[in-house]
Amino acid sequence: MAASAIAEFEDACKNAASIQEELLLGILRKNACCEYLQKYGSPLTVAAFKSQVPVIGYDDIRSDLERIAGGDRGQILCHDPITSFFTSSGTSSGKNKNIPATYENTVSVVKVLESSYAYKTNYFDLGKGRSVSLLYFKDLHATKSGLVFGPVTAHGIRSTRFRQVWRSSRTTPYEVLVAASDFRELTYCHLLCALLQRHEVEQVECMYAYSICEALRLFQNEYWEELCNDIRTASLSKTKVMDPKLRKAFERAGVFRSKCGNAMEADKIFKICSNESWSGILPLLFPKAKLVSAVVTGAMTHYVPTLSFYAGDQLPIVGQGFFSSEGGIGINIDPLSPPEDVIYTVTPRSLYYEFLPLGATEALSMHEVVIGELYEILVTNFAGLYRCRMGDVVQITSFFHGAPQMAYHHRKNAVMCINNETVDEQMLQNVVNKVSKDAGVEVLDFMIYGDPAAVPPSYTIFWELGNAKDYSKTQVLEQCCANVLKSFNPEHTRKGTDGLIDSFELVIVKKGTFERLMEEAVKNGASPAQYKTPRCVASSRILEALNSGRVHSYKSSAMSKVN
């Protein structure tokens, strides 16, 4: 099965340009009757499409989507009926987007997933054991018209095919997965189920590296002793899992194969977890594991060192594919590449792509892109998105046959501009990594806020530290504050010297602040499985939560602690 999926994908890459043109013409012919395309003359050629249909953002079709959600069954955006809405996480922009889906484009996402998994299976000979899949379920909701909306992961989890695959290959019972409503409680259950089957585990996987790191942090700091006790006594902790619905599902699933418990296995796990260092603990806990798999690009690069710490030298970290609520964008066809070198091969059959050079107005087709250049991705699909900005900026690195290969660069709205100079996601990531590494300080998570209304404008960066002892390193943190500002490009330093930017502030927040941000995002509709810490503060609510967690604050100008 993996071999045939790989062959099919590579054949498509050989004919990428013609497949892309056929795909677009098929979309235009099928959807020519819809209101949206009729506004622009219902183009039926590539040239007419590019000249007549505008490049748009989500807000440009928000009113159309609200009509559909409200029950209008007319052919507003596309020919086929909208079957559901995929809700984006909203963590980058500060608000959720509901992306329309039809049966046809949902099938295309599944095909991309199959291709992505095929390469991983082929390289690591997977399929003989079980996967620890740290997935989290978020309830689906219905519009007034009955259309369901929710995270794309929640839609997938509800499918019959997913249920079958999950039950045959994952450590956590399906009934437990869908019964949980609390991130911490489900994480505890995931870990317990994994440890009970630890000799069958062949991979540890999650959508984003953040979620694995958060689960392992909870495991190390709060859970491991209780988990050992549960294994020893064949009982589920009443303090870590209190939800009656989840406890009932856990009991019905028969997770404990013996009611007598397994003291010997509990003692082995206890001994492993009692080691002074948890470096390389994953292969010790799961001796047959072959890899750790998650998205490790973009905002997730910050968590790779932590993931590498737990994985050790034995377990490779494999970058997963590039997926979004709009569709499957690209896959990693070289699973052995280290996280920092992960590139994505564009999937020719899933969406029609255009690449908009930064600062330009004319978008290029797939075969027209130039190696080394940066582009914002535009997508067109059967479900009513036409030349829609995704907000993702990529750099073209090479071609695989006729399909471009690209490195993820940054989110377009994760760029902060104050007084005509910019701080983008990648720049911020590099600065935080360098400064914290040089200082010997572990930064668990971080975010930046720019206040253009201040006179002069100012920057504040928030750090949550990984080690409790680092919070008392006043002189080190003062120097970190100065070094962060110096490490940005020379334009920042010059404008600071000229008084065009106010003194730079480093705020240290208390432990758990960023976890509470995630919990708040989940309450507001984000899926725990799709959550990404936004690097730029996008709302007053987030800023208020960060400021409420203040422990210390340092300013680069005076180089002194201000509270």
C-alpha cells in the first residue's frame, strides 16, 4: 500500500504543471454556475482566471460563508453542497476562521495524508506495532442550518475510517479519546495507555511538537509517580482523572488487562523515571520505538531542542507534512532529514496553487517559481476558495521532478512592524535561541508585543523559563535583555540609539502562564491538537494574560530590574 501511494504521488510530481492546469480548469467548469465566479465573468481559462478573479483574504468572503452557515442552499461559492466547516486554530491571528468543505476536497486531504504517511512507513517499516498518538478531541458544533463546524482533526476523528485505523494501531482506546474534554486528563490517559503497552510502541506522534513537549513536561513534573502507582494497582488515578464520562470510558475499554496490576513493570518504569536526567528517556520507556513524529517547522522549531532532549540520540525526530484547514499543502518525502532541514514537496492534485512574491501583485503558477525566493501561498479549491491567501510564507528550495519543494518561513501575520522596521517569526526565533543558549537559560515559551501607540514605540518580549533556578539569575537575565535587542538587525539598534524606538523590555512570566494561554484558547474554540503558541501578541486578552503572569521585568536602556 505504501509503495503504490508513493508511486502515485511521484507520477503526479512528474506531470505537476499539466495536472495543476487540469485541476484549475476542472474547478472553474464545475463551479462556473456559482454566484462568486459569475461576479467575475465565470472564467474558463487559466489566463482569464488570473486576470478576472481577485486575490482575496478570508474576510472578503466572510459574508458569503455566513449566508451558507445560516442556511442559504444556493450555489454561492461552489456547485457542490458545503458539507461542513473546518475551523482553524486562530492562534496566529487571534480569531478562528471557518473554512468551507465539500466531500470532494475532504477526500483530497485524505489522499495527501496517505501519501505523507506512506513515506514514513516505507522508511521506518511501520505497521507492526502501535503508535502513541497524542491527539485531542474537540466537540463539533452545528450552525442554525445544521452544518457542523469544528477543527479538521475533530471531523477526521468522527469518521468510520479513522475509527478503524485508530483501534488497530494506537495505544489509547478510541472510546477514551472521544470521551475526554480536558487536555490534562486526556494527556494522563494517553500516557497511561502508552506505558501499559510500552513494549509494542513503534512511534510517538502528534500533530505539533508543542503538544508532545507539553505532554512530556506534565509526565516529568507531575504525573510519572502516579502513573507508576496506577500500573502497580491496575486503577485509574482519581486525582488526575476526575471526569466521570472519561473514567467510565476508560473502564469500559478494558485498558487494564489484569485487575491484579503489574508491580514488576511499574518498578521498571519507576526506576527509569527516577534517573537524575530525563535525556533520552523515550527509547528507555519504549524500547521498540523507531521515531518521534510531529510538525517541527515554523513556530514549532522552538520546541525541537526539548523534543531532542527526551528522544536522545537513538530516536530520530521526523517532520510531518504541511497541512492546513484549507487542505493538504505539502509532504516530507525525506523523513530522515533532521528537523532544521525539513522541506515540503507541493502536492499537485490537492489544491490549485499560486505563489505571490512578497511585495508584488502578480502571482506565479507552480512551474514559474524561482529557487531561493520567498512567496505567500494562494489556494483555489472545489469548496469555494479562489486565490485565497493562506498567510503562510515559504521559500522555494528545489524541485522534485516538476513539483516545487519549499521550506516554511513564517506566518505573514506573525510579522511585527513598528516605525517601518520589522520583526518576523524566524528572526525572533533565531534571536531567542541564540541569546538563551549563550546565557545558559532554558526558555520554555515566548511571545513578543509591539506597542506602536506608545511614544516612542516599544517592544516587550515575554519569556517563561524552563528551570526554576533560572528565575533567580537576575544579572544573567539583565544581560539577556540587552543582548536580545543587540541581536536584531542593525536597523533596530540604530533606531533605538536615535530614540525612534523606546527601550526594549524583557518580562519573565511565572510557570504555567503559556499553558493557561492554551487552555483559554481551547475554551474559545481552538483544538488542543492544532494549538500553536502565537509568537506575536494578537489580542488585548492575550496581553492581559501575559501581564498577569509577570514575575520580573528588565529594560535594556537602564539595564536594571524594574519590578
